[in-house]
Amino acid sequence: MKPFTGSYRAEDTVFLLKPMQLDMVDVAAKERLIQSGQRHYSEMLAPERAPEPAYLALFEALTERYASRLAAETLALAQYLAAGRPGEITVVSLARAGTPIGALLVRALRHIGRSDAQHYSISIIRDRGIDRNALRYILNKQGREPAGLAFVDGWTAKGVISTELRRSLQQWNAHQPEQLDEALHVVSDIGGVADVAATYDDYAIPSGILNATVSGLTSRSILNAAIGPHDFHGCVFYANFVPHDRSTWFLDRVSSGFASTVPAAVGCDVGKQAERRAAMSRFLDRLHGQYRITDRNFIKPGVAEATRVLLRRVPDLLLLRDPKQPDVEHLRLLAEQKQVAILVDPAMPIQATALIKDLS
């Protein structure tokens, strides 16, 4: 097991993932295999494409729009972690949506004087848990202090990954001598399910609208028969995307705002969290009834999750609260390209939701 950095600088990110070759499965075939139960989603990848110029321009515009906000939110999370961890801090991001945020966070920690901070990005997979070999590597091979580990993701939606993280770490803590903090730290907690959040707003975090080209040129994590019992979970490294890579550009653009920003205090706002959780629960219940959806995995709420459906799954419908908002312009472009119907739902508690097509 050897760590690698993808296209990131080593001081920003170390991936505890196993680069591997993988035969790609087209999106429709992958969706049928997942929905039929023949294959788990973590066993397959559909081909990724480099972003087209028009889409890349939207990403860059969103980065300009939100760089200062994201810098302030990241710096606030860094100050929260520094206050609660007097020893060394180890940012453990959940690959790959959490990876750019973890990289920003370790930069923010060093900006406020925590030169001891390190960032590792590791795999967690729905229904299969966290990569325990990666945790052992951090704790045993790297000798990082257990009390300093902080688990980080970009956002929450329905709470699937936050639940998986909590379950995995509870199992770890029940059987391992090193006791780990089970808290999940995120930028945006639109589902009201994280432990620590910088905001509860559903906004277009720019890193959430690209795939590999803002995530160190790595794929999402893989767990199939090619992964041995002592391996890290796998990934594909997209070397052919090097000319399109925006991973370090994105970090540089956002972190350049650290010196001029004044971060607000963050933590767990119990009232806002409960309000968000209740609103999301009511909304999901409404969609299940309104569209007769039987599988909760077919609903992907929030700008970032809706984007992932349109980029990587077989979408059925895109719901927008206000189609004129700049935060959803990229979603309208993707929906037009894929001929996905758009419905306006002004009562949504979030900006966007995508529904996956039921192929059964």
C-alpha cells in the first residue's frame, strides 16, 4: 500500500487509494446493474469526460462568485478544529467530494499557524463502510495522534454518508485501541445531519460541479474483486485529463482569500440543524408520494447531488426552486444536453433536486 497525490501537491493532499486499471461500463448499463442488484455501485465506473468549454466557464464563474465565501467558511472550520485539538491535527477527507475541501482545510490550518496539520483523503462507500486499512496507515504507519483525526466532507444531503461514517467509526471504536472522534465536519449541511457545519445553505460549492478535474484527477473510490484484503480501496487516475486539470488552480484561488477574510464562528447549531433535518424529511416524504418513488436512493437533493446525477447517472427529472439563479445555470445546461425535463418547484427547501430514472 503506497499513498499517492494524484495531481495535487504532496503538502495539500495524500490519497490513501490504490491506483488501478478498470474497464469502464457505460452509464445506462451501470445503472441497470445497480438497480437490478447485480453489482454494487462501488464496483464499476462509467467513463468520465473532460468538461466542455461552456461548462468550464460556468465552473470558473462560480469559483469567482464564491471564492471569498468558501475561504471564510473553510477558515472558520479550521479555527474550530484548532480550538478543539491542541495536539497535531489530521484532516481525513472522504474521497472524493471531500477531497478539495480537505485540501483547502489543511491550507487554512497552516495559515493560522498549525504547521503540524496533514491531510489524507480516504474512501468510504455506502453499505460497505470506511477503508479501515487507510485508517491503520494513518494511525500506525504515519503515527498520527488518534485524538487529532477530523473527518471532513464537502456537504450533506440525506445523511447516507454521515450515517455510514458514524456506523463505521462506532465499529472501529468498539474493537480498536485507538478511539476516533465520530463527528463529521462539512462546509454545507443542507440535510441537518452533520456534527459541525459552516453553513446550512444549499449553494453551488464550485468543487461540487466538476468530477476528476477538480479532485486531483482521481475517480470516485472503487471496491471490487481486484482490491485485496490489505489494499486501500481503489481509484482510477485520469492522466489524460492533465490539460484540463483545475485542482490546484481551485485551491490557489480560494486560499488566496484567507488573509483578507474574517470567518464567523462555526459548530453545531442545534436549532438550525433540527430545522434543516425536519425540512428535508418533509420534502423527501413529499417527493416519494408525489412521484411514487420507492427507492430512497433515486432522490438526490441539493445542487451538488443533482449535479452528480446529471454527470454520472441516468436522470429522470430535474427540479429547480428558481431556474434563474446562477447556482443552477450549469444544471440547466446539463439537463438541456441530456434532454432531461426541468420542473420548477418553488416550495423546495433547497435549490435543486434530481430524480434518477427507474429502469426496472
